[in-house]
Amino acid sequence: MKAIIIEDEKPSARRLSRMLDDIGVKPEIMLHSVHESVEYLLNHSAPDLIFLDIQLSDGLSFEIFDQVDINSAIIFTTAYDEYALQAFKLNSIDYLLKPIDEDELKAAVERFELRFRESEKKQLIDFNEIAKMLGNPVDRVYKKRYTAKVGEHLKLFNTDEVQLFYSENKGSYLNLENGRNYLIDDKLESIEKELDPSQFFRISRQAIINVNAIDDMISYTNSRLKIKINSFKEMELIVSRERVKDFKNWLEK
């Protein structure tokens, strides 16, 4: 289980970390602000569980969800009870008031572990994997077209035309070689599953790129890679550190 702590008061974060260690949970990192948390979540694989304070040094932690798609389970750890309703609209396991009670914390973690195990049991094996196990592999059909609404019109785009798919301000977009960007209804999580993995790769939580669109690759800080696609100027395209190895292997296939 991968867990992280987001808490602006460092003594409280350390105390929570010790309490978690006592029940066998070892948080991967402690973050202390909205900005720091957004930066981390955009460039690392999503944790299974987040222990989340609400009032951080630079704003409310709910602002994180405005900038990052988060599917992780959340245990709120806060001194304020007025945010409970807002908190439970998210993927919340529990809402613990400070000072955190050890038994309540343990019960919340056990509740998450039970849900986590049940979720794993319910995951279905991909049809292609079943076919392979039966010695009868099948050719998977990948999505060939996407639609985007432009004014009163609906435009159709072939997947091969798309340089990349990206998310920004809670919206998903596709980018074409002519530099035009179009808002689409699909989320990156579903798009990633629909695309041919030999042609498209998700370099980060914000972008899926077409191998044929890459114009340059540049070494970047913290062992990451910066991708240049000439048709795209909206933001930097950075291969997150934990995906660099898979990205390089993908390029060589």
C-alpha cells in the first residue's frame, strides 16, 4: 500500500507518521502545502491512500482537487469539523478530528484495507488476457475516432491525426498538427485504455502523446525527460521520473 501525508504542521505530520508506523503503515512522503502537493501528484504515481489535513499553509487542501485528478482514498485529519460535508463528497474513508485518536486512526486504516481488498477482488481479468491464457489470442480493436463539439457543430477526428491528449483545468483536450486544440468529453483515464499502446504513451497524469508527433527529447531535472511537440505550446510536456524507464522501452518497441 502506497500512502502519503499532506499536513502543513510538521510536528503533527511527524506524530501522525509515528502513529501510522505503529500500525504497519509507512507513508512514502510528507507534504505541507497545496503547491507542493500538486507538484508531487502530477509527477508521481497516485498513492493508494492520502492522509489529508484541510487547512494548509497556502490554502485549503480542496484546491488540490481543482488541479489534479485524484482517485486515491482519503482519510481527513483536521482540527476543523465544518468541512465534513465537503470532504465526504470526495473519495473519503473517514474524517478524523485532531488530536488524532490512535484507535480511531487504526479503525479508519482497517476500513480502507477492507475496501482495498474488496476492490482488488472485483477487478475483472481483461478479455485479451483470458484469450491468451486459453491459447487463443485475439486482436484488440482500438478507438479510431474522437468527437469534439465546436459551437453548434460536432467535429470528428481520426486518432492518427491527434498529436497528444492532455488535461487542463478539469477538461480534456486533443491537439492536432496544425496547433488547434479541441475540448472532448473523455477523461485521460478512459482515453489511455482505448488507444493503441504501440502508438500512444501516457507520459504523466496530464498528457498522452503520439510517438509520431515527437519532435525532440531533452534531459530534464530529477532524471526526467522533456518532450517537444511543435504543434503544442500550452504547457511543458515532462515524462515523470517513474515513467522514464517504461517510456524508453516503449520508444524502442
